Amino acid sequence: MPIAELFSFQGVERDPALIALPSRPGLRAKCMHCGEQILNERQVLVDGLTLGATRAGQGYYRGTG
């Protein structure tokens, strides 16, 4: 199968304040919406659900197109 059918690519802009994100290396959680691993204690609780920051609308990047 061609890569273009498997993946979607888009440019992103990173928030310059990324260095300010709290982080605790070695800690892991799992997003209750998609199952993705959340590293370094960067999970967010929303309505009792553990979510990754991007899923919770608090991501450190945004699509550019």
C-alpha cells in the first residue's frame, strides 16, 4: 500500500513556550480516548478522563494547513 494512503502529513508550528511544559521523565499514562501513551506526566484530566494534552485542546503545536 502506498505511504500516502497510510499516513496524512501536514506542517505544524510549535509553541515557543514548549520549554515551560512541566515534565517528570519516566512517568507514563494512557489516553482514555485513543490509547496513545502519554509520557512524562503530561496527561490532562477532563471530565474524569485521562487525555493527552493535544486531545484535551492544550497541545504544544497546531497544524498550518
